Amino acid sequence: MNTLEINQQLAQGDVNRRGVLPKLDELAGEPFVFRQRFGLDELPGEAGVILVRGARQYGKSTWLQSRIRETVEMCGPGSAFYLNGDEVRDGRSLVEQIRQLLPMFSAKAPVRRLFIDEITAVKDWTNALKALLDSGELRQILLVTTGSKAADLRHGTERLPGRKGRLARTAYIFTPLPFAEFKRVCAAALPAAHLLPAYLIAGGSPPACAALAATGSLPNYIIEMVRDWIYGEFAASGRSRSMLLGVLECLYRFAGTPSGQSKLAREAGLANNTVAAGYVEVLSDLMCVATAFAWEADRKRSNRRRPCKFHMTNLLASTAWHPRYLRTPEDFLNLPEEAQGALMEWAVAQECWRRSALRGEEMPELMHYWQGGNHEIDFVLGSEEFLEVKRGRTGPLDFAWFPQSFPDGRLTVVGLSRFETDQVVGVTLGDFLLEGAP
């Protein structure tokens, strides 16, 4: 069905007819169906604007269509309508299509909701919404939008000051599935030893997780969709595909070690630091990379003059370009320990990013690490809260230095060993990931 036909069915309340909500049709026959929770469990009843940004292949469209069905089933025909940003030419066309839908809302509906998927694909979408909001045409509408261009959606939010209604929160990040949800749905389909490696390869992407649980291997078409999405965004920004591959190669090579933009520019063959910063910024806007700055413990602040770390926070994207061609849990288990350790650290980075996004923090991709003397701590979560990732087995004696450096601090060591002292706790990676549910 095209958008016009879908909205005709929504006006009649026929949300269960095949083709009206195609993403939900696909789920109907799937053996692995996940709950998607990212802080917006229920839509508000009042009018306003909600903007949801998230990576491709993480289920935004499926979530959006499920909210359309829920709205129509609860509030009746004519309470919800839909537009697909990929099919809208520009901002002027968006205004025209929205104006065509407004008279279709039922006068008896207790709520009026308009859902726009991938709104960031529409050129000048912010100006279009601004015009409609300023004219008062959307004053009775809850507008729910999704987008994969994080910078565009974030900046679009900033360009709509005072126009998003009185909602308590208007901006959300569509996060990956937590390990707990993957385990709940897929534990019976995979050997216990393969469960965590499978999650690290699939990265919390629902279609990737379902495919891996069903076949034991990550299909190439999912990898190609992730690559095409990122290649397309870099092409649209006028940046080189070959330079992107050089940057990604360096991220794998420097994983877990401070490098900084100077080294990244030099090793990737980029012209200068500014160019390197541009590539990292786009990857960050696509929610694929986080930058960890050095932390000055005595001053409790970032030191951005020192080399920084770059963490992949989209594990599926890290799989897409991994030099060892990871497709199965066995592929991960056969990696050298150093390579496994790098992916473990990125898994922790993704989980920290996910938890920050759930809390509603504005920039979850901003992280910190600490380095002093001969010691280093991978993640600074707060002025007295720290997180270290170790691939091998560790014990309390390995961190006897920590209480002297941070008398009031608490360190969690993510590795292969469990232990606990007054200030240092050892947990496995699985333990740590399960702590973050939902």
C-alpha cells in the first residue's frame, strides 16, 4: 500500500488489514520478537512534538507502526495518521501532505496523533514544521517523528524552541536492545556459551539478533544495509568513502588506547586534525562512535588537550567492518584475546551510552577515561565512580593501587572474575550488561 491507501485505512480504523502496517505484518510470523524500550513506554495524551533519533536497523519503524496500531485500537478510527519521510520530496511537500491529513482526524477521537517516519530524509523539514506550528495548525496534534540523521534531528530540535508543546520530554534516542532482552528471547535457541558472543556481534539490533538466533550466523544483507546507510550519510556530507575506510581501520587498530585526532589524521591519511574531527563527528552523529576525553581527577573536569579514545557504540556497525569478518559466535571466540578485549570494551561503551540515553542525557556519546602514572581506567562514570575492562582474569591485588589514588572512589572491573572488596568489585561482562536492564 502507498501512504494514501494506508491513511484511508487508518481513517476507517482498519489497522489489522495486511499492508497497512507492513513492519507488524513481518513480525507476525517471526519466532523472535523483542520488546523495544528506550524511555518512551507510553505516548502522552496532550499535544506537542516528540523527536526520536536512532541508528538504522534498530527497529524505529517497527516501534512507530506499533504505536499507530495501539493509538487506533485505543482511541478509535481517525485518531492516528502516517507519513514516510523517504517518500516526501521536500519541506513544501511535507506541509502540503500534513495539511491534507488534518481534516481527516475524527472529531470524536480523544487524541490526534501524526506519525512521521524518517523525517530527516525530508529537505528543510524543520522549516516546514516551524511554519505549521507557528500558524497553530498543529496545536491539537501530537507529532511523533523518527530519524536516523542524529545531527539533523538534534539541531532540528534546537531550531524549534518554544514550539514543541508542554511535554516533560521531547527528544529521545532509540537505543539498542539490552542484553537482558536478547537473553530472554533467544536463550533457548543458542548454546549458553554462544549467547554473549552472539549479542556482541548482533549489537542489540532486533533484525540482526533474530537472524543470528534463527540461523546461528549474521546474514550479509544486514551487514550491507548498515554499510549502505553509513556510506550514504558520508557521501551526502561530501566526504570520501576511502578516507572513511581509513578512519575505521584506525579505530580498530587503536581500540582501547588513547590516540587523538592528530594521530588519527596522520595514520588515516587525512589532511589535518580538522578533517579527522569531521569524520569522527559524522560517525558520532550516526550514533556509531563516542569520544572519551582524558579526565583530570584533581580538578574533576575534562582535559581535551590530551589524546582521546574513540569507542564504537554501535556494535553492529563495528561488526560490519571488522577485519576478521565476524558472522558467528565461533568467529568471536576464535579471535585473539586482544581483539576480544577490544570488542568487550566497546560493548561496555555501548552499554554506558545506552544507559546515558535512557536517562535523557543530551550527549551520551561524551565519555571520559583516566590515566595517571602507570595506571589507566577505561571509563569515568562520575567523580568517584569508575569502570575498567579486562579480558583476562583479575583479582583484588591487581588493583591495590586504586584506594590510594581514589580514597573515596569505587571501581567496577568487568572481566572474567568475580570478587568484591570495600572499593573494588569484579564482575563478568554478562553480569555488567544484565545490570542495565531494561
